[in-house]
Amino acid sequence: MIEIISESNSKVKRIQYSKEGFKGEAFLLFEEQEDKQQAYVTKTFVDESFRGQGIGQILVEELVKYCQDNQLNVLSVCSYVTKLMSRREEWNALLLDGSIDNACSI
């Protein structure tokens, strides 16, 4: 199951992955910047023991869906998100210039 949670007193949103039997942590953080019509992605994290199972991609898919539904582009400082989105033409169209390839926790 995927949930989008708004952090209290903040514009930061958390896309959280959970599934029966999944006892780890997996999430993607972004700030919705309505004035710029963009999602500013800062971090993706999947517990090390659950990496390589496509969970990070599921989180990015949910981000893309959210951005498409809310007419937002993506500015990413998370290397995983930037690389994954740049590989798919329809996702790359949402990715803004200035998205950088920084260290990320996935």
C-alpha cells in the first residue's frame, strides 16, 4: 500500500510504502511548491534489506502519478529519482532542468 502523508505544519509530503510482511522503511520526500507548480524531491529511502525489489520504483511511480494529477513538474536533488525519471520519456517530460545527480539513500 502507498500513502501520501503531509508532514505536520509543513509543505513536505511523504510517499510511504507499506505491505503486509514488510517490516522495513521505504519512503520518498518532496515539497509541493504550488507557486512554482513543482514537486521538489529531496530524498528516497528503502531499507537496505529490501533494496533491489522494485520498491523505489513504486515510490517514483506514485510521485509521477501525483504530479500528473496535480499538474506539477519535478525538480529533484535525489539521484535515484533523477536517473529513473530521465530514462522514461513520459516521466522525463516532467523533470525540470536543474534536477541534479546527488547522493541518495537508495
